Amino acid sequence: MDRRRFIAVSGLTAVSPVLAQAAAAPAAAGHADADLFKHVNFYDDGLGLSSREYAVLLERMSAGAGIEADNYSNGGIVAELEARFAQKLGKPAAMFVPTGTLANHIALRKLAGADRRVLVQAESHFYNDSGDGGEILSGLNLIPLAPGRSTLTVDEARDWVGRSAGGRVPMKIGAISIESPVRRRDHEMADYDELVRLSAYARGEGIRLHLDGARLFNLPYHSGRSLQEYAALFDTVFVSLWKHFNGMSGAILAGDSAFIDGLYHTRRMFGGSLPQAWPGVAVAAQYLDRYEADYAQSWQLTERMLALLAKDRRFKSRKLPAGTSRYFLAVSGDTQAFRERAKQRGLLLSRPHPQTGEFAMQVNPSVLRSSAEAIAQGLIEAAKA
């Protein structure tokens, strides 16, 4: 494969000004950085920036208009990013939180109030991957519903509301938490119409709602529903800063002004008011306005690439009916050797599934560093024994 064609900056520039700026960065950094911003990765939600790539982008921002630092996660570029996300989501206010785990936790802690029972999806990140932090640190009683599925239905919620109210000691459900897309379901999205019904029911019962929207910005392309349409169904919503927007860390929690006002005290109580948060969020500010367009173009390129691979009998691909950013690719032959040969061509794949041998492929804007033809050719060459 013609490597110069593979990393051609001209095509990248036409697609995304932000990616073009990133690709141009190594020129100012010297020959040692000539291989930066070149790889196409199929396992990250975002560009998968290396530490050096992140440092280059941060240096360029500092050398330009400059970065206004925050003070214990308040003010400066942090406040600017909070305001921009609040506007995108159609919420009056937003707050930076250093991790998504903490964003979910303090949101549900405050939403539930004295009514500590919280309905969650059994497959959700908060239920499975937070070490029972909600229970141990805030006394929340998480009720896992919809096992093996991405969508929690109104009927399931209604049944538990009735069950809780009908016990010998009546209990009220304080909050419902929904994750969409659901990472443990290969990034499937919850059914939007069911979310509408669930939101209407919960509000009628006085139950507050939280959206774990770590990957929320992928949903509009697949569902045809806007970010604000999703966010309007919930009292609070969190969005990750590093998954799509290539920040070093962090999350944004958005809601109404009364909810967000003073919540930074709770953030501080949990050790989440970083003295200097700007290095972790500054790079994310570059990608916010472009992400939805870049993601759509990434899928358009991916569809062309998959059409080319379909002509080669060694490749088979499949998608999930309610999928978003993930598809699966199978290739005949030695999958480990294929993965290594693909890496040599600048194409980074996750490890194949130990049972099926399939590669879980993530669609992200790193594909815009190349072309459908070049990526397909690189994978075809990697498949040759």
C-alpha cells in the first residue's frame, strides 16, 4: 500500500479542519514527531491520542490564544466548556466532574434525596463497574432491571414502583437511571419511544431521571433524534469528555440551575475538585463543535470501506439492529497474525474474541485520517498469508 496515500493530509483537511490541525502539528514539532496523528484505530471511542499527541495539541493551544486556567475546577476554560455543553444539551447549567463514575454518583445521590431506591439497568456501567460506590458512600439501593437488554421498559419500572410502595414498610423510588448507548451491550442504544414513555410515567409519579450519556453524542446519527430531545427527557445528563472529545479525563454533568448550583461542594466532598483541571479538558474543547459531523462522516467512510471488503470472501461483517458505534469484522485465517500485519500498516485493531474470532470494530474520527479505499486495501493486504 502507498503509505503516503494512506496518511494523506489533503483528504483529511477536506473532511475535518480539527483533524487537519492535529495532523499539521508534528510539522512544527520536528522530524522526531513525523509519525504522530497517523494511525487509524478501531478500538477507541475517539482518536485514541497518545501522550505525545496530546502534549502536542496542548502546546499548540497554549502557544496560540492561550488557555485560561481554572481554580479548583472552577472558572477559566472549565467554565467555558461547562457553558458550551449546557447549550448543546439544552440544559440551563452544567458542572465539570473529573470522572463519569463520580458524575453518575453525585447526580443520583442528589436526585434520589431521602428516597434511596434507584432503578437502573442491570447491564449499566453504574451498576456493574462502580464498586457499589452508590450503596457504600451514599446509601443508595440500586434495583437492577432489564437483564441482558438495553431498554428498561415502563412496565418494569411500574412493577417496582408498586412493589416498593406495597411493602410492610412502604418505600418510594427516588430516581431512575438510564445508560444509552450501553457499553456492556456493545454500544446498543435504548429505544427512544420507550424512553419517552418512561420519562412521562416517572414524572407523573414524581420520580426523577438521570441519563448516563457518556457516549450520547453518537445517538443522533443513528436515531434521528437530537441531543436536546434526549436530554429533555431527563432531569440530569452526563457526557464523557475523553470518550468522544479526546480529553485526558473528565465529564460534564448538566441539569437545571437549581440542581447544579452549589453542587461543586459535593464534588469537593468526594475529592473531585481538582486544583488544576484545565490540562485534562483543554483538548476536548477543540472537538466539541465538530464531533457530530465528524462521526457522521466516519460512518459514511466506514460504509464505503465495508462495501469494498464485502467483495473479498475472506471478510464478513455484521452490525447490531440497535447498534451505534460498533460493528464486528470476521476474517479467515490466523487472526493474531492478521492483527499484527494490520498494525504494521497503521491500522490498530482490538484483540479478536476468544470464542468467535471476530474483531469488535469501533467507528471514530480516526478513520478520517485516511480513505475508504486505503483502509480496505490495508486490511486486504494484512489478510494475505
